[in-house]
Amino acid sequence: MNLYLASPFFDDEQIDRISRIETALAKNNTVNSVFSPRKSEVKDCEVGTKQWSKKVFKLDTDEIKKADAIIAIIDYVEDNVDSGTAFEIGYAKAINKPIIIFHEKDNNVNLMLSNSSIAYLTKVEEVKNYDFNNLPESYYEGKVF
């Protein structure tokens, strides 16, 4: 199984979380490869330029298309999920990619995200042991907004 890992990585807490998930996925024997945007770089143009943003967008959307499934870390600040991660989830859903949500914070989940996924995981150990070949279903049962 080839995965795309969607997640914010803008502060130390988010980087710690995504690092733990990358490690868990590396230990999961049903995972062949993981594309993590935080580890990819567009080196032939200046970060922040229009050329750079177009290349990053194309790289990431191409990788979503190539992936067998998406694992998305939803990380809320109050009731706001990262807009890039939300886009990646929506894009993957639109092209019929299975979506696995990882959410370890204890807060409500936007109904668009909770209803887009086939599995909802809350512990790193669950990611390490998840069968990405068979994609067992589990759903968010908490409050939505």
C-alpha cells in the first residue's frame, strides 16, 4: 500500500505528531511507501514564490493521485482544521481515495471530515497496527459540528 500523509507541520507539536505517525507507518508491514509533503522539497525555485507554490501544489496533488490511500492527521486550533489538510482530504475524496483519519486531540470533529473517512484512529499504536491492505472500517462517534 502506497500512502499520502496529509498533515499540518507548522509548529513543534504538529511536527512531533507527524514524526510519530511517520515512524508508526514505517513499522507497519502493510505499508510499502509514504509520501509526506513535509519531507519533500522543491529546490529549483525560491520558497514562497508563485513558481514554487505552483510546483508544490502539482507535486502534492500528483502524489495524492498516485497513492492507494490517504492518512490525514486532523489537528485543530479551536474549531479550525488546517486548510491545506482539509483540501487534501477533500481532493482525495473527490477522486475516490480511501481516507484514514488520525486525530489524537480531544475535541469535536467537523462533519465533512468525519464523514469522508473509512477509518478513524486516535492512537499511534493503532496506525502502526492498522491493516492498510484490507482497510478495516471504524468511525468517529463523538460530537460533530
